[in-house]
Amino acid sequence: MSDKNQIKVKFTTNEEDESLKVEETPLFVPISLKRFGLSEIINHLLGNYKTDSDEEERKPIPFNFLINGELLRTSIEDYLVRNGLSSEAFLTIEYTRAILPPSFQASFNNEDWISSIDSINKTSSAVLDSQLSINEPKILSGSYDGVVRTYNMSGKVEKQYVGHSAPVKSVQWISPTRIVSCGNDRQVRLWKTAYEGIVDQNEEGEEDEIEDGKTLAILEGHKAPVVNLAVNQKAKRILSAGYDNAIGFWSTNYKEMTKIDVPEYDSNVVSTSSKKRRKMALQDSTIRRRSPLSFLQGHTEPVEGVIFDAHDATVGYSVSQDHTIKTWDLVTSRCVDTRTTGFSLLSVLKLPHVNLIASGSSARHINLHDPRVSATSEVINAKLVGHTNFVVGLSASPHNVNMFASSSHDGTVKVWDVRADKSLYTITREDGSTKKKIFDVTWDNEIGIISGGEDKKIQINKGTDIGK
């Protein structure tokens, strides 16, 4: 092979496992090589192929490769052409364990469309910050039938939480004995739940008199459907996104919030909707009602997503149909930064270790931007393209700071790495279908990638060491 068809490279890795490190001696490799061929070279250097003297074969390890922080998705030659480099260049190529395809693991049936999913395991913030301990992970779901459910890992519904009078749009674990939900009935509800026999206690450490599976408090104030929630367990705070263009800021402890009296309804009103509201109000008349600590105003269209900053619980972010991402000072209730994207934004995720905020859009792509960079009229670091419909759910990888999953109305979940401009993997339903919308996705450290939507199923996908 001629010199022009080869290039001088040096392999390096940040893998902690010393057995995966090779000598960083420069060598020449064909420029036609892609990931598979480069993986063969690394495995040969590591001695991962059987020889006559080996008693047993050492299984080759699949690797991914990065050049200048960019995942190599094609050949070295394509990379050189795209970056205007010649084969005389000297490349440092970083290798890491490859992300293996997330295979189907299980599917749990639900009564109606699944709008929201959350999970809890022994390493979740909901567990660690509560100073409680649990043995088995569980899944929490919100559904269009207005019911919140908890599932064990056998797919059994362990508890149903009934109280919402309209579709539930978001659910979150606060602790092993507390959950929060919101929905189209304009309410945010705090619930009490039992978990593996843990004695339930309120914020003061006293046992609460409310029955397991019942509402602890109704948090009121939104004047339109409430579609998304974020919980900071350490700070004991909740954010809610409303279609009234507002963001609610609440406490997980109902005693911190101002009491609201149950509204009275005119008995002479005969409209069907008024009768329904009155009936629900009578049913809930004994439940505590609380107002928010504050309302954050500034968006001009419905708010679709909210999150807390990963390092500072006094900072929050929101995305809206008004095309903007806003940063909020939760102490003063003021908007301190606004980014305009040009598209309705439907979901939001912070990737703190790489200083990026991801936002899913109605234009089918995912925006990435660095909130530290000064705002201009339109600030987007990158657009990840691949979905063919609204991107409505985002969840960070618990294993790799560069990776996350997205759910879409196109019926798929995609796995992304911010160092690549294309998705790594696409997850369909168990039967290969993409006809039903996927409304939410959660990536759990133990369970895997959990998704749900119009097919009324909670689906779990997991790859061996995915993302590690």
C-alpha cells in the first residue's frame, strides 16, 4: 500500500481499566479504515485474539474512536476530506469502549396512553437525598386515564393513585414515600406511597396520618393544564410548567406553602362541566390545598418543559412554544437569560458535565447550546437531526456524560452522543413498529431505557454496558 493511502496515528484512551491501554507509539494505518478496522488494530495490540499458545480465546472488545473530540462515524479518509487535511497529517485517535445496541428487555401493559415515566433505584437522588434505602427499583407512570401507577420489575401494578380528573402529563419521585404528579386538570398533586415497608414520615420526621396511595396536598395556582415537572430532592423544591405561560415554584413540604380554602360552587349552576368540577371539589374537600412559593412569568406561549440546574438549586430553566429557553433566578423569581431558537420547544435537558442544554423542538431536531456563552438573537451550538416528528422527551445517560436518549411522536427513541451529529441507535417498539407516538423516556442506571406512549406499553431496552 502506498504512503498516500496510509496515515500516521497515535492511539490514546482515558479508560480507567489499565488492561485496555496500549503503548502510545506512532504507527501507520490505512486511511480507508472505519471503526471496525480500527477496533481490530486495538484488539490486536491488546492481544485479544487467540493464538496457538492460548488455552482459551480472549473475546475482542468493540471500540469507538474520537478525533479532536468528534466521534468517527465514517472512514479516516472521509474525516480528512471533511476537515481539509492531507494524509501527511499526524492524528491522535482516542478510543473508548463502544456503546452496544440497546436490546428489548420487557414490556408492561397499561390501561391507556402513557404520558410520563420516572424511575427509582437505590442510587437515585430520590433515595440518596431522603436518607432512606431500598432494594428493588420501580417505575412510575402517568396516564391519559388520569391515573398514576407504580410498577415493580415483574410488570405488576403495585399501586394506583386516583384523583386527577383529566390526563396526567408528568410524574416524578420525590422520595421512596412521596411522589408528585400534574395534569390537564390544572393541578399538581403530592401523593403518599408505601415502598418496601418503609414507614412513611412527613418533613418533620413524624408519621403522617394520610393513607398510602392518597393525596397529601393539592398544589393550586395554574390556570391551564400543567404538563411538566422537575424535582430537586436536596432542596425540596418542585418546578411546574403550565399552558398558562407560567412556571410554578413549590415546596415538597406542604407546610411551607400557604393554605388555600376549598372553593364553593353555586348549587344552581346546571352546566355539565360545572357539575363535574363541583363533584370533584366535594370529593377533594378534605384534602389540603396549597399555593405556590412563587409564579415565574415571562413566557408568551405555553411552557412545555422545566428543569433545575444540576449544580445550583436556585437556578431553573424552561422551554416554551414561544421558541425560547429561559434561565430563572428562583430566589428572586426573575428571568436572567433568554435564548431564542426560532422553533417551538417541547422538552429540555441539562448535560452539566459538558456544559450543554439540549432542547427538543417541533421542527424535529434537538438543539444544543452552552448557557455560559453570551446570548445573541439566536444561539445554537449544534442541531442533532434524525427524528421525523416532535421531540417531546429527553433523558440523560446515567453512565456517560456525553449521552442521552430522546423520545418522539415519530414512534422511536434515539440514543445520542453530543460528540456525533447523528444518533447512535434508534429504538422501535418490540414488534418493530413506529406507528404510535412515544411521549416520554427515562434512562435508569439499573433498569435501562424506559419509554411509553400511545401503544399503552412501558417498554424497557438495555444494552450490556451501554454508554460505559
